[in-house]
Amino acid sequence: VRSVDSKGVELEAVSERLFLCHIPQRSILLVGVYAPTDSGYSSEEKEEFFVSLQEQVEKATVEAERRKYELLVGGDFNCKLNRTEENRGNIGWCTSSTATSENGDHVIDLTEACNLRVENTFYKHKLAQRTSWTHPATKQRLLLDLFLTQKSRCNRISNVKSYPNLDCGLDHELEIG
């Protein structure tokens, strides 16, 4: 399904979990993400999703270069990320987890395959501003919503943080980059 609004913003639903959005006024191509949760889906379903996501990111990279747009990949990745020496070019030190989940491994693979980095993890903020979701039972704060950019263009992003006191009517905090 594809639609274009009166200002030329083009929105294309790729699947129920992925969309593309061309924003000509800002020269941005956004790949929107809503990943399956780590605990509610099989490994095969998650693998299928991340394969599809990588295909869309690869296509979007070519399209962004053709149009001279910035490529952003963002949304709810439903993952836990922890920085290690192996992934330090893609994941910054400011993570909220001490371990990487299965979806997190897929995100790391995606950043390596598509030359991306997770922008949220490169800026020092209070815990509440570097996490985007709070577990309702344990009250553990996690960074599930991510902004990924091309490494070659990451200097165009100067900050990414969440706004925990801004009520969006969701169980996630608003992330702004």
C-alpha cells in the first residue's frame, strides 16, 4: 500500500512490521520498524523479519543515495543491546543492558551488513533519557526503540534521547534525534 500526501510525503507499507517514508522537504528516507518481541515469537519468525528488514535497508540505501537523501532506520526493535569490543564501531557505550538479546544480535548483524550504527547509544544521558520503555512488573528501564544511521553520515546526528515525561499515549517514550 502506497500513499502520498499533499506535501509530497510518500508512505509505503512493506508489511505489517515495516514501512518506508520519503520526506522530500527534509531529504530523508525512513525505514520504519516494529520488530517481533524477543519472547513472543520463534527464532525462525524473528530471523525472517530481520532478513526482510535487511533487504529493505539495502534497497533504501540505494534509493537514498540516488535521491541524495539521509537514510534513517528507526522504530521498536524490541531488543537489548550491550556494547562489546567486537561491536564497538556500531554500538556506543551508553546502553541500558548488560547482555544482548536474540533480537539484539540481529540488530548488530544488520549494522555490520549495512554499515550502520545505533545512534541512541553514542550520547551520554541520564538513564531515563537513554531508555525508551519500562517493564511494567520489574520497572527495569530498557532501550528498545532505536535510531540507526549510515556510519558515513553519522556526523549529521548531534543527539538522540528519549523524553520520559512527555505523554504520547503509548507504553514507550518518545525518542527524538
